[in-house]
Amino acid sequence: MKALTKDRDQRYSSVLEFARALAEATKPPTAEVGAVREPPLRDRDTMLQPPAPPTTRHPISGTTGTGATKSRLPIWVGVPAAALLLVLAGWYLSSVIHPRSGSPTQPATAKAPQETVPTAVGTLKVNPKDGLKYAWTPPGTFMMGCSTGDTECGPDEKPPHQVTITKGFLLGQTEVTVGAYKRFAAATGRQIPNAPSFNSGWANDSMPIVNVNWNDAHDYCTWEGGRLPTEAEWEYAARARSTEARYGPIDEVAWYVNNSGAKTHEVAKKRANGFGLYDTLGNVWEWVNDWYDQDYYQNSPSQDPTGPASGQLRVLRGGCWFYGPGNARVSDRYRFNPRLSYYYLVGFRCAEEVLAP
């Protein structure tokens, strides 16, 4: 099919070029002898002087000469011949582009590239701005709040209630790293926060960024094209369809006070959960979008809850390297002033919307 199309285009081009050459050769001269024709517009734009007329073979007489050579064919013969050839070229064009049978063939139009919806759990997308990987999190229904058999739940984790996430989304496979935050700071002119002693001068780009407040996290996610996840999205993704308080033995999945050595660690060094996400438990607390309300679960929506409409504190999730195992649980809720950075204990990860093609 490609070969036929190419052959058709070449034949069509040859007919038109022949028609143009014939019309040019048979056109009566209107300029004075010795006048030089102005070069085409594209030549005037790109060249200082017009090129010399090329030597061509006359399409009818067979003689050779420059483009200014007059035709030896009488005008009363050449003009009708040129007109006839142009008619034939037009007929050929209409028969190729608009066939007589069937619906007209429309010229192909280029479609703007559009992101396709991932179809498999764990599908990753690399964001070109921050260089981080984002994992596909499918829609689904889960029990939010205190896990069955968990005896460490606080009052704000109760009652457990069914929640449906109606739209899939992309979530940072890891917490935002120092290296990614450096990109953000360089692009926006924002000052990078003070570095902790265990990552002096922010030397290790693979550690999670810390010492950021909620506004810093919000602005970063907006810059990279996403947003902070809702509290419900965060817990749904952190559980990854598990109904347990943790998706695996704590020392296999989390950095916390008993194994952290009093510092953060490079991301993705512990076991990933069922959605391919790392460090949803431990390492650093993670800001989410919601305002905090201790009693929110008493009457929260069952579909895509976004948290209270207002408040004074924002929600933190997941526990951190400085806290004990009681905070490294998927349902644990913590809260903090969004204008303050919480020492070197708090980081974040971003969510991104995915539009259907």
C-alpha cells in the first residue's frame, strides 16, 4: 500500500510539473529584452542575490537553454495544449483524492499527542520536569480507617468505613527526592530548605527531601503538573488492596526508630507494596491535601472524599524514621501546622490526573 501511494504521488507530481513547464514555455514574454525575473519569495528571503536561471530542456521542442529562453512553439498551439494538460491534471487529482465511488477520502490530520490511560497496576510514567517515576493506581473500593485486628488505632481513625475511589491516578512511586526538589528550586528560583546533618549540603540526591512545609509541597506538585493526593487516595494507594495495618513485616517495608539509625534513607530501599509504591510507611511523614478534623470519619462521604472544607492543621501520613512502629501503619493520622516545617521528619509525594484519550 505504501509503495502504491508513493507511486501515485510521484505520478501526480510529474503531471503537474509537466503542466507548469509547458505553461511557462508557451507564455508570451511581457518583460523587456534583457530584464531579469525576480526570484521566488523563498529565494529572496534566504539568498543575497537571485540564482542564475537553470539550463532546462524544452518540454515540447527538445531544445536546451536557460529559463528565459523563448518557446519556438507557436502560441496558438501551445496555449490550448497547456490548457488541455492542466484539465487532465485536474481530472487526475480529483480521481485520486475524491474517488467517484464511496465516501470522499479526507486528508489525514495530525492529532495532538494525548496521554493514554494505563491498564496495568505498576505501570510507570517518568515526569520530564522532576525526573521521578509515577505509578498507576487504579480505581477501587476499600475500607478506610482502623484495620481489622489493629489494636493501636486512635479515635480519629474510627469508625472504619467503605470508600470508593472512582478515578485512577498516578502517584509518586517514591517520596520526592532531594535531586527532584533541586530541579524545582532551580526552575522556580525558590530557596532550597536547610539540609540535615545526616545529608549535609544535600549531597545525597536519592534521599527524600525534608524540612518542607505544606505550602512548599503544594507548590512543588503544582509545578510538576500534579497535586497533593487526598487523604483517602493516599491510604487507598498505601494499602494497595491489603486489609492489614501494614502490607508486610515492618522491618521489610519501613524505616522507623528501631532500624533507621536516626536518619532518613535513600528512597526505594525497602520492599514495595502491591501497587509498586515505596516508603508509604516510615522514612518521612508525607503531607496530603486534606485539612485535619478528628471527627471527619463520623460523616465523611463514601465516594472520593476530599476532607473538611477548612481547618487550621493539615494531615500527615505514614510515620517517619524518628517515630515508633505505632505510627508506621496505613490508617494512622497525624496533623501539623501547614505553614511550618517539621524539623527533618516530613516530606511528600505527588499525584497526577490521567485523562482518557
